Amino acid sequence: MVRKTKKTPQKTMKVSDELLISMHNVSKWFGSFQALREINLNVYKGERIIICGPSGSGKSTLIRCLNALEHHQAGEIKVLGNVLDNNIRHVETIRRDVGMVFQDFNLFPHLSILENCILAPIWVKKMPRAEAVDLAMSLLERVKIPEQASKFPGQISGGQKQRVAIARALCMNPQVMLFDEPTASLDPEMVSEVLDAMVELAESGMTMICVTHEMGFARKVANRVIFMDEKGQIVEQNEPNAFFDNPKSERTRQFLSKVLTH
Amino acid sequence: MAKKSDIVFVREKDAPLLAPPLLESGAFGWFRQNILSTMNDFSSVGGAVRSLIMAAATLFIFYYSVNILWALIDFTLIEAVWSNPQGLKRELCTTALAGGVQHDGWHGACWPLIFAKIKFLTYGAYPFEELWRVNLAGVILIAGLVALMFERMPYRIHIGLFMLVIYPFLAFALLYGLGDWAGLPFVYTYDWGGILVTLVVALTGIVVSLPLGIALALGRQSKMPVIRGFCTIFIEFWRGIPLITVLFMASVALPLFLPKGVNIDNLLRALIGVTLFASAYMAEVIRGGLQAIDKGQYEAGTALGLNYWKNMRLIILPQALTYVIPGIVNTFIGLFKDTTLVAIIGLFDLLGAAQAAVNDASWSTPVQAITLYIYVALFYFICCLIMSRYSMRLERKLAKTND
Ligand SMILES: Nc1ncnc2c1ncn2[C@@H]1O[C@H](COP(=O)(O)OP(=O)(O)OP(=O)(O)O)[C@@H](O)[C@H]1O
Ligand SMILES: [Mg+2]
């Protein structure tokens, strides 16, 4: 599925010592239902982490807690040196530096592709418009769709939309990128163009946390794969080759046999 | 057993590319496709009955449409009296039998009556020598609105800001006056009337109810219980009572609650009543639009670092308002026509002024009332038509940019 690239990203367990994200005993409830159970996770600069697991296991909830789209109720989350609490200032500083890409793209349909990209730099970072346009064009070029800049989201394909969403997040020059099943809504023939963009991003050294079931992609770029089960807990965590070839837990084996057989 | 050729197939030649089937053109073709096609099925009893009913209904509707249209044209244009060289009044529009100058059996509109009353119907009792102030305010208004309708207008944003921010004060200064020192003596609102009052009430209502409605709609969705509760109660209160009651309360009951000597202008009371009433409706229309927006839009904005207000202003409201343009314009049109209710609290809006003119004995003829009411209806109809056409244009334009 994934295009062969010359340079494969470095795959050591730890890329640097700089801790960007730490989750300590994080729990999250929806009403009386516990969606996350005592999650512990450290993410270092330059790491590429893949989260997988069955539907309803809390993968989305976990990464949405990292930019406070969901609020955790127990434990501590620290992102880029700021503790995520109810202080809206802290939350907003974190959100500027954490980019997110959604399964359903969530482009702004009333704005052109270019306007989608320059909106946040202009309104959040107060960047002059001309500078924002230059930046956006260079990033649209990076995801290989500069020619679509003046179109509207309704006029481009799913794969193109998701690449715009990546470019839009990159326009804020984030230190961490979160992906929530970025290819799950795409027609099969468009998956690879999005994965290519993500591989390129990984090669550039971006810290990434990605929920996905694209196992080929995971093997290729991840330096850690995390498996969660229906109870909302982390069951297994390992370097990708070991994770796929030699899973330790029975639950992981079951899951992988379902995902990998077809 | 299926033949082998039914199972295995490999295309070697493209299927032919065909031109679309010919459509009949011309008036007769149109008539056949759109009119006759619904009534030419006689292949069964049911089909024949249906065809005959369709034919009868078509003839019936056609006959009465033509009839009514003809009666209207006959009354307002052909039989109508247009000029009044001798300066007559009552006699001009009465038949010879009743002492007038028209032939027996005459029945038509009496336009000179409108010409004679036009000043009263437009300005009410606004003093003659100060009319230039109303006219100036009106000319600026029309020029501003027309300028805003053109997209490529240079300085469009500046014109818009001027109309929204400066114009209301300018119009107030012109219409109400600033005092003798400024050369604009006060003209109190009990002298205002006619189209002037109608437009003041309607435009204030329209311009204020939109932002107020947006604020109420956002408030009703707020996470803060106090704000949400207040907005909900406010909306339900104003939606729950008839406008006529609001106006009565404003003119009769309100003074009871005010300290002695404090007197709120009658027009101002009506303005407040109409505006709050319209805001409640507007809020519900806009809330419908807000609910149509996917939660992902707000989350995407949030994830990019936009705060609540920027998210609303840049992402949610532009989309929500676009969805509900028909509802917004519908509310505007309703509000515009509802302004006629201020006549019952003694304000002489266009309908009130027309009512007064109907009672003018010196013009008392059988066609006096109907002529005046046709004029009033025409005014409202044209204003509402402009609003509805403009909203359709706006919708088409926004639909074009969106996908
Ligand atoms: N807003 C919510 N209210 C109530 N329950 C929720 C809410 N969001 C998620 N849940 C529940 O929390 C659990 C975890 O949901 P989450 O969306 O994180 O799962 P997921 O692993 O991302 O699943 P999927 O692979 O289907 O996306 C699920 O059981 C879900 O029903
Ligand atoms: Mg999910």
C-alpha cells in the first residue's frame, strides 16, 4: 500500500530525551462509562506513535484528550511543558502547537482551500496575510496540491481533502501532530496519497501520534505501536516489528489476526 | 444451466455514445409536454377520468386567473381616473347619478386621491418646510442599499460600516432633529407618519433583531446555565405572546410601571416591542442553522487554536447564517408586514395614514377605500418582493461558492 521510499525513518525506541507529552494515570468517563483507564504514556520529540485497537477502545478519546477536545477527569496530562487543566490559557497555548487531523477531514466548506489554510495563522498567530499565503502555498506544495488552492472543499476528492487538512494543521507550525484514523473515510485508491504525505512528514522528523489500522504504514514509520482493548486500557506497547511479528498478549494476537488476514 | 456467453464477457468495442433523445421545441412542443401530457391518457377508465379531471381543472384555473387579472387591470388601469385638471374632489370619482362627473356604471381606481394624499401617506404630519430632512435620509438610505447590492463596489466594506454604524445616528439627527442651534429643530414623533414610520419601525427592527437574535441563539446553546436559562425564557416569553398584546402593553401598561413624569416616546415603545418580538423569532431561526452545523467544524477550529468567539465568527456563523437565509428573510418580511399593527396604538404608519385618508369625507366615494388599500398593498408587495428576490440572489451566490 505504501510507496517505497529511499530513506526509512529511524526506528529506535527513543529518538530524543525531550519529553513532549506525558500522561500519568489518566482516566476519562462518559457519564458512568469509563472510556479510558489509567493511561500512562510518554512521547518524546521526534517519536512516531501508532495507536490501534478495536472499535470503542478509546483511541479517539485518548488523542482528543491531548488537545483538550475531551477533558480527562483523573490523572495528569502534560503537553509541551503545560499541564492540561481547566485554565483556558494553558489549553489555548497547547492547541496552537498541537496539530490535529480528523477522520472526516472537517475542512471549512465555506472557505477556499487557501483560506482554510491561512485562517488560523492570521487569526491565532496574527501573521500578516501575505506571509500566511506564502506559508500556506509552500505547505500545499509539500502535500502536492498547490493547484487546488483556489477551489472549495466541495470540489476536491477525499484524498485531496485530507492532504489539505494536513497542510492546514502544518500552517500553525505545530510541534506535535495528532491523526485520528486519517484514512478511514477514504476510497481505497486514495489512501496511499495521504499515507505518502504522512510518511514524508515522519521523515522530516515531526512528532506524530496516529490512530490507524494501516499496518503497513505502522511498520514503516512507527517507532512504537500501542494497542488498546475494549476496556479503554493500554494492553501492549512495543517497537513495530516485535509488535507485529511477536505479540505478547493474547488479546493483541486476536486483534492482529483479524486486521492482518485480509 | 446458463450459457457460457452469459457468464464470460470481455468488452472489445466501446458501447456507442448516443446523442440525447430529441425534445420537442417551440410553443406547441412546450404545450404538449407540459399541459397535454397530463390529460391524454384514455387507455383505461381510470386514466380517462384522470385526464378529464385534469382538463377541467386546467380550464377552470386558466379561466379564473384570466378573469381576476382582467378585473384588476380594468379597475386599476383602464377604467381608472388618472388626471384631475379641474381640481375636483368627491365629484371626480362618482358617477353622474350621484352628482359626480363619471358616466353611469363607472367603477375604477381614483388615483388623483392618492396624488392628493401622497404627502400625508408618505410623511404623516411632518412639517412641510422640514421635509427635505426626511428626503435626505431616504436618499442616503437608498443609495447606500443599492451600493451594497453590487459586489464589485469599491469601498463596499466602508459603505457597509457607514450604513450600520453612522447612518442610524445621522438618520436620527435628521428625522428627530438636534435643536434650533444646529438648524435642525425637533420634529416630535407624533408628527411622523406614513411610509416614514413604517420604514423606521421595520428597518430598526430588522437591523437590531439580527444581531440580537444571533446573541440569543448563541446564549441558548451556552454551557453556562444562567445565560442559557435567561435566553430560553426571554425567547419563549416573546414568542408566547401576540405582537398586538406586546404593543398594547407597551402603550397602556408600561406607563403604570414608570415613575410619574417619566414619559417614553410612543414610537420608541413600539420600536422596542417590535424589535424584541422579532429578535425572539430570529433567534430560533438562527438556532436551527447552528444545529445544522457538524460538531466537527467547531472541533477543527478549536484544534487550530481558535477561541469560542473566533470560532463562531469565522467558522460557525458564516455557515449557519447561510443555511437559514430563507428563514431570516421570512422573518424580515413578517416583521415588515407586522409593523402595520402599530396603527392600533395610535401611530400613523402607512396603513394608519391610509385609514385616516379613507375617513376623509371630502373624498368620500365608493372607490375611496379600495383605491387607498390597493396603493398600500402595492407598497408592501413591492418591498417584500425586493427582499425575497434579493435573498434568492444571495442564496444562489453562496451556493455557487460553496460547492
Ligand atoms: N461523547 C461521548 N459520549 C458518550 N460516550 C462516548 C462519547 N464519545 C465516545 N464515547 C464512548 O467511549 C468509548 C470510546 O470511544 P472512542 O471514540 O474513543 O473509541 P475509538 O477507539 O476511537 O473507536 P473507533 O475505532 O470506532 O473510532 C466508546 O465506547 C464510545 O461509545
Ligand atoms: Mg475513533
